[in-house]
Amino acid sequence: MAVLVVQHVTEEGLYEIRTSLEAAGLALRVCRVWAGDPLPEDLNGAEALVVLGGPMSAYSDDGFPTRTAELGLLRAALDAQVPVLGVCLGAQLLAVAAGGTARPGNGLQVGWAPVRMASAAGDPLFAGIPERLRVLHWHGDTMDPPAGAVALASCDRCPVQAFRVGAAAWGLQFHLEVDAFATAFPDDAAAAPGLREDALEELAVLAPHRARVLGRFAALVAARAGYTSTRTFFTPRAETWEERFAADGPVYAAAVARMGIGAGQTVVDLGCGTGRALPALRAGVGDKGVVLGVDVTAAMLDAAARHGRDELAALLLADACHLPLPSGSVDGIFSAGLINHLPEPAPALGEWARVSAPGGTLLLFHPSGRVERAARHGRPLDPDDPLGETNLRPALDAAGWRLAHYEDARHHFLARAVRVG
């Protein structure tokens, strides 16, 4: 896993963005398109996407051969809720990818000048930043973000200097990341009185605010890393997931039947995907029971709704390791394949125990056995596999579960545990 960085020209590098990301323990994968580095086809393995500035136009392919591919990566990031930071050209590309526009501005804007912060009080990055912040401007084009985007900063010449799309994608037209960049592009700099002379003083004033904003972005990337990889894997597959595994319906129903759930109970499908287990769970608890389908990938829940599963269960976009449920409120948990996608299974088992009532059941299932899955991926069984009995039993015990049944068959895996206490 690494932060994917798209760099368009050598002068417009990461600067203080690198400092903040590396301080948060994040690795970087810098794609120098100016040097001919190929862009990845997808975001697999990307913890975040950072798109830097450049002299190209976000609204034209002329002289910008990677524009279409970059827009594709940005759209994929928005779909999968991968954190995004777009700077200058990167902000304009983000606006286009999100459904807005980029366009020529009213002339070149270069130099130190203030922006007005608006709607920033509750923003994850800009909360607490001064209402007027002096920053470095260096752009000729500008953008109009899509409807629904949150405008965060403006100035007299540009109504949008910074914006947020959704919960984790930011576009900054100004250069918050700068240090040495303030002396780059000498022809432009020569036309901006005081740009070089005032750089040290301006950067000294900007530094604490820059560190706060960029540090918050890095912290957000690190905090979300555990499920960013899951979202980047499943989002592009959600559209066809149900068709690919349509034959699994009966085996899911057979697995649910072994949970021992009853009428009127509350049950949860964690990592529900397109909701293949939801019909059986609804049948098990009846009309008066409660069925919840929880997944961290919005595209999977959208697919579940398209197949009518929202009529069987309430679909929740949530992290399975931090469930928005009261303690002891659940009678049964079904989870197919989720454990192997969690960075730390042990805390997740503890969280599932927290929300489960004493005597509640946990059924861990997969329509393939462990040996079959390992062979399909061309690798031997992993001795550290959390579903291996020697690993699973003590983990369940420590979390407050008792393993009642363990079955690692050729064509399916099933483990049933009971909440102790």
C-alpha cells in the first residue's frame, strides 16, 4: 500500500506534502508523467491519490496525453472513497472528474495574496484555519466544482480557491505545499513583485497552518488505510459481482440455516456485499425481526439495492470494526469472507462480541474451503491465516466467543461461535 502521486512537471513536486505523508508513516509511489512513467490502470494498492500542478489545461487533451487516464483514476477514487488531494491543475482535474468544469481564468494570478475561508468550520482539514489566509497563487485556469461540493476558500478573482467533494476529496487551487517552489518558473515570478523577496516571511507565517492542513490529510489517509484497499478492490467489481456468483445463493442459505436464529431476532450480515445472505436471514427472523446488511463499500450496497435486497434489510455503510450499534443489541452475526480482508481480525472479533447479546451466534463462512482458495490463488496454506483453527479458536476465546463448530471442508468453510457471558 502506498499513496499514489501524479507529478506533471519536475518543478511542481510534493514539497511539504511529502513531509506530512512520510511523518504519518505512509509510503509514496510517485508517477512522474513528465519523465514517461506510466500511470497505473487502477487504484489497487493505493491508500490515497495526490494529483499535483502543471501548466497543462484540465479542459483539453492538447499537450496533455495523460489527461483522460488521470480523470479515470480520480473518478475511481471518488467512487471508492479513496482520499484525494488535488493541487492547482490537480484541483481542476478533480472538479472535472466529479462532474464540474475547468476553464480559463481571468488572466495569470501569481504571487502572495489572501484567500477567505468559508464553510471550513466543520471541514476535516481546514477547521480552525484563520478566516483570511495568505497563500501562494500560481495559475491561469480555474474551475467550477459540481453541485454538492463544499466551497472552502475564495478570493476576489476566483470564487472557488478550495473545495471538498464528499468526505475525503479536496481540491486546492493555491499552493499550500510550497517551499522552494516559490522561486521556480522565473519568467512568471519576474512578473510578480515581491514574490521572491517576501517568500521567507510569507512561508514562516503560512507554515503552522500548512502543517495543520497537510498533517490532517495524512492522518486521515492513515486512519482509513485499513478499508481503503477493500474499497478499491470491490468498487469496480460491484456491478458484476452478483452475476459472477449467482450460483452461491443456495450455499449461503444452507449456511444461514446453521446459525440457529429465530423469529423476531436481530441479525447482521457483516461485509454483506450484494446481499446474497440477506434473503435467508430475513426468512430466519420473519417479518418482525430486524436484518441489517453492513458493508464498507458503497458500490456494493448500491448493487444490493438494485437487486431488491434493501426490501429485506436495512443497508448500512459502516466499518465492521466500529459498528454504529448498541452493546448487546444483536442476536446473530453472519460474515462471509470478511475476516481475511481485515488488517487486524482480533479487535474486529471483540467489536462483534460487544454488539452481541449473551448466547448470540457468530457464523464465519466462505463458499470455498481454505485449501481450495489457496490453490486458486497459486499459493500454499498460510500458517497465519486467521481462519486456521489454531489461530481462530484462541482469538475467539480472547474476544468473548466460544467456538462451537469448525468445518474446513473442500468446497466450503464454516465456523460457528457462541457469545459467552
